Amino acid sequence: RALCFCLCSFPNLCLWTANFLLRHQTWKGGLFASTGEAQLVDASNTCHLTVEVVAMTTKKKVRLGGLDADPQQFALVVSYTTEIHTFDEFGNPVGTESQPGQKVIRVPRGMQGPEVPALAQEVVEKCKKYIPASKAGEVEHLLRALADYEAQQNGGPQADHEDQIALQAAREREQQQMKRQQAPEAPPPPPPPPPPAPTAVSSKPKRQEPLLPNADVRHIEEYADQLYEDRMDLKVHGAKCILRVCTEPANLELLAEHDTLLGVLSRELRENSKKSFELSIAIVCTFLCFSHFSQFHPVLMQHQCGDVTMRVLEYESQRAQVRKEDMTRRQMRLQELGDSCTPEDKKLFAKDEKKHRLQLGRQNKLMHICLSSLLNLAEEISIEKKMVNRKMPTLLSNLIDRNQEDLLSVVLTFLKKLSVFEENKDQIAQSDTLSNMVKLAQHPNVRIALLALRVLFNLSFDENVRSSLAESGIVKLLVDHLRNPPFRHIVLRLLYHFSMDDKCKSLMAYHRDGMIMLLQLVVHFPEPRVGKDLVALVVNLATHARGAEVMVQSGLFPQVMLRVLKHRDPLLCKVIRNVASHEGVLEQMFELLQSESVRMSKWMHEFVRMAMCCVDNPDLLVEVLGTLANVTIQDVPWAELCEAGLVDLLTRLLVPSFSEDDIVLECVMLVGCLASCRDSAQHIAGSRLPVMLQDLLIEKREDEEIVVQLLFAFQCLLIHEEVRDVVLQETELAPCIMRFARAKNPMVLEYATALLKLVAEYANDNQTGEEGSPMWVEQIKAFRFEQHNAEWCRCIQRELSGGTGMSPGGAYNGYYDDQDSGGEEEEEFAFHWAGGDVGDAQDLASRDWGNKDFGAHSGRFVS
């Protein structure tokens, strides 16, 4: 009452008194503490004083000091310290006060040994505020010491000497703890040495200014009006208040509906971004808050927020380039001075360099916010195209040499998004950019390294980019990254792209550790089917001779073979097929699987069984048949495989229009391998395969690759005398071959000519009927005569009278002939002359061509 009377009587003292009370907080529990606000009014209402007290909060924390046993009171003594932390309204610590305390826990007498653990647990549960659960063992030890002491006092055996020592040590710890609690403490956290007693000035910690001022959405008009002020500090304060309101997502919809707010912010950023860094940061952060939500993107674009943000980014990029060139010139000038450079020059350059680093750090923050906002707006493809038209890929490429991780993260994310398109890829894939990207792939921050690898993956679809990256040493980097599980997925995809080039295959095969690591991943893959990225990479590497050799010599190849036989993975079987396609590696693989250490000599029998079981699975069937067809060494037991059902399988698969062309081709190649072995060729001759091959030769006449393999298979069959008679008697092979002897494809022509020659050589060994040699023997002779005298025959044909005559092979006009056959009334293989007729090829050969005058030009056509 006296204080209120004095304040009312002397109004001039009101302000000073309120300030004093707030500063020293002398009224505890009084008027200010109970209401938080005091109003002093005199009877005549001449003085009105309002004092606002800052709301203070406190938190208490109890720390255990020590545990001791008091034999006199037969109790446990718990020493503890209560720490009271005081915080202001912003959550900043203001002060800390420590109050030591002690609690006595009396224990019932007459404790027995089995009762001590349960009693110790009960003490800990009831006093958990002071004793943590981790101290249950120490409590049990002290209770046992008390029980022993009681037994000693009652005339029992003496207490254990160790328990007495423990009691004495506990008392000493308690005394030391009490001394530490009575000593003065410094504000938390205390340094290791005890600090000196705090003074009146140092007892109050310095209050940290908040990043953003307090703001209310109800005062948004006032904050918007501050943007119209001439003073820059008022503009910055208004922009920060608006940003503070925008940090609450619930306010964004209300602010987006405001008539002029976003337009004013856009205009201020366009006009004053070069004048105030803080104003630019506040406004762009406001745009960023809105850009996180797609429904506000149209509003931002309506007020040209994206355009002004892009202008800020372009300006800062140009400014950074100018500053970089200026620092380069100063550094070159300093280097030109050399020994004549004074310490003052070095000091000045160090000062400029420090200033440049500070400017670069501030600029990195602004560009990070700008790019984050633009990245959110680029969700719309039309907006992204507008950014690309303003050279956004180039701007981003110039920023990947920065050091700030947040900026690098958003830059790489933006580049990954843009690099999907071809036109953007051409702007990004520059030599300097690729080298910097490879460096970022080695960044200690895992997120940045992964983003860099993903950008490189998008760029690696281009063969020229892959070539440039291979020269930069990225293959070694990727092999090293295979050891890190976070990088493994993207690294496998990148290596797969590089494995499409022979040069990169050689580089990858050179890194033996990487090849072995890939096979380890294949062998230990958790699922039955190996991941496509991993197995596709191994398939490509197996097509390289050196890579296949490393796989066979790695010691893991038998496990790969076992996995193929167990899980029947088609792509993994393709790896075996590609390895077996190399002649030198095939011998090593066969010897390895036949060795005593591996004991997989029957792997080909297992492949035959697998092929018989997977007829309905063409993907696996073609790989199994291709693997068997690639095994072309002499030690293969083809006869045993035929007895195991291989011939029956081929007979089933070669039924016309039953199998796909890929499977038909592999079957024909496998027949060629069987025909090269005498024992297995007899199995073919005893089956329907020769006739089926002839039908297949006619059916697949347009597929030159299948035709070549069929001609080769017939050639292998005719080598063996036991099989030759059967093949020539059961098939009409000669007329079919003559159809392909006129082929334009050099491979088909070569194999057809060789097979025709082989058939003609052994024609006399196949006599049928009383008429002697079959009809196709004479047809082959006439055909070969025309083939060797083609130009002469064409000349004679032009000189014939009575129209065009037939060629010797006209009756068996091939599928590759360009000319139509002659009339049916003309005789075959005959030429009409003025002096007489020639009946057959033998008559032509026996004539005396030298004594016959055919004209001045006829002699040069005879071959």
C-alpha cells in the first residue's frame, strides 16, 4: 500500500520504479508474480501505470550424488542435487540454481539373505525420483552390508572386511559430494575446472536475438504497408514479419487470397534486390513457403514471382563471375610481382580473399533459396521449358564447383531433373561439367555423391559422354563404390551403360577385384532370380574374352553354375553361354568343371534335363540350347547326351511351325555339333532329323542365318560314311542345294557350293535301281558346268535361234534366280546349233572344240 501511494503521489517516479522492478525482479510471490501485470491508479486517476512482466518458466532436474549406508540409523542415505533451470519466453536459458539435498530411507531390521534382492528392487521403485534403476546393484550391496553389521552387533560372525571397506568408501564419497555441492557453480554447462564465483555482470547470460520477429496474421496490412516506406530497415522488418506469418502453413491460403501482398513482394524484389541482401532473402523465402504447395503455383506465376526469382539468380550468377575474374587478376598480379612482392601486398590480397569468401558464402545462401523455389515451380513442364529457355542448365553447371552442401544438393537435384531431356543434356555434358561431376561423385556427403552419380547416369545414355567419362577415370571410381551398399544400385546401372562399349569392357576386366565382387553379388543374391541390373552387367562383361577368363579363374564360377542349375535363371544362364562362346575360355571352363575339386562333370547332362523340362519357357530354353551348341571341343560325350534324350528333344522342337526362330537356330547349331561326332551322327541318321532338316531348309529359305547353319549341319553329316548313305537316300538334298547355289549372300553361296561339291564326289557310291546313278547326279554335273562356264553359256544363249533357251539348271530354278525359266516344250540341258544338237553335258565335254569354227569371238568364252 505504501509503495502504491508513493507511486501515485509522485508520477515522475513511476517509469523508473517499474524499470527497476523488472530488471531486478525483487517482488517474488507478490503482485507482479501472481498476475503478471500491475496497475497503479490514484484516487483522482491522475497517474496510470502498467507494468508487464516477462513470463518465466522453470524446470527442475534431480541428479544423484551418492549412496551410503548409516549403521546407526539402519538406513540408506541418498545424496542428490536439485538443479532449477530458468527460461525466458523464447526458451532461452536465463539462469541455473543448484540445491543440495539428502533423503534417509529406513530399512527394516532382521533381513535375511534371500530377501535382500527383492527389498533392493522395492527401494529403487519407491525412490525412482532419486535413485535410477541402474543403481539397483549398489543398493543391494549396501543392504547386505547393513545385514552383516546387524548380525555382528547381535553376537554373530564378524562382518566381512570388504563390506566395512565399502561402507567407509561410501562415507568418503558422500563427504566429497557434499563439499562439491557447497562450492559455488558457474552457469551451465560448466567447464572441467571449477569456474570462479560469478559476478553481477556475468551471472546473466547474453540474450540471443531471434531470427524473425514476432508477427500476427491479423496485422498483415501493417506489415505490407512497411514495404512502401523509404527506409530500407522498415522494408526489411516488414518482409521478415510477412515471412514469419508464412512459416505457419495455415496462414498461406489467407495470404494467397490477399489482393496486393504477393504483387508488392514481387515488385520490391525486382527493384531493391541489388540494394539489400536481407530484403532479398526474406522475400525469396516467402516465395519458397508458397512454392512447397502446388495449389499456390498459379498464384505465384500470376504475380511473376518466378520471373523475379529467376532475375535474382541470373544477376547473382553474373556477379559471381565478375568477382571470380577480378580475384583471378589480382592473384596473377601478385604472382607477376614474385620476389618483389611486399608484405603489404600479401596482406592486402589476403584481406581481399577473405572478403571474397564472405561474399561467396552470403551469395550461396541466396542462390540456394532461389533454386529451391524455382525447383518447386518446375513441377509444371511448361514452367520448366521457360527456365530452360533462359539458360537454366548453363547456370546450374556453373554452380557445381561451389562448396556449400545445401546449394550443391539443390543444384544436382535440378540437374538430374533437366538431364532427362536430350536438348538439356547437350548443354550440361560439357568437359568441365563432367570433370566436376566426377569429383562430386567422391564427395564425403553421401547424398551429394549419390545425386552426382544419378546425373551422370542420365548423361551416360550418350556414347560420346561415356567415352569422355571413361577417359576421366570414372570406371575405377565406380568399382570402388561397389563396396558401399548405398551406392551399389546406381553404380550397377552406370557400369551397365559403360559395358556396352568394348573399350570400357577392357577397362572393367582390368579391375579384377571388381569382377570378383560382381560374381560375389551374383552368388549371394537373396532372391532366386538375380537382379536385372546386376545380371545384365555380368552378361555384357561375359561377352569380352578377358572378362570371361577372369570369371572362370575367380573361383566362383562353379557356384554360378550351381545357381543356374538350382534356380534356372535365364539371364544367368546367358552368362554361361557367353563364357562358353570364347574358344580359349571354353577349354578352361570345361577343365574346371571336370576337375576333381569341383566334381561337376555331368553338368551337360543336367543342361539336357533342364532343356527337356523347360520347353514351355522359351527364354530359358534358348539359353540352354545355345550353351550346349557353344561347346565345340572334342571331349564332349555327345553320344551319352543323345541317349539322355537330346535327339528326341531336337526332333520335338524342329517340327515345322512349332518353335520360334531363335530356338530353331540354336537347335540347328546343336545338330551341327552332334553331326561332327561319329557316334552321335549315327543317332541322327536313325531318327527323323535328316528329313526334318530338309523340310526346314525349304521353310526357312528366307532366313539366311538358319540356311547357313542347315547347310553346315548337312555337310557335317555327309563326312561320315555310315551316315552319308542314309541321308542321301532318305532326302532329296541335291535339288534343294542347287536352289541355294545361286544365292547373292556370299556365306550361303560358299556353304551351298561346298556341300554341292561334296555330294557330287560321293554320288557314284549311291546307286539306285537298274538305271544306275540317280537323276540328280546328271543335274549336278550340268549345273556345275554352267556354274563354271557362266559367261560362255550366256553368249551361246544369245546366239540361239528361235527365242531364249533354258539354262542347264533351269528346271531347278532357285529362289535366288533373277530370270524366269524357259518354255516347257524346250528340251532340258540342250543347245540348238545350226550344225546339229547337243544332247547332254558329257557330249559337250567330249567334242573337239578346237577344230570347230564358232566364229571369231566364241573361243574366249570357253573356260
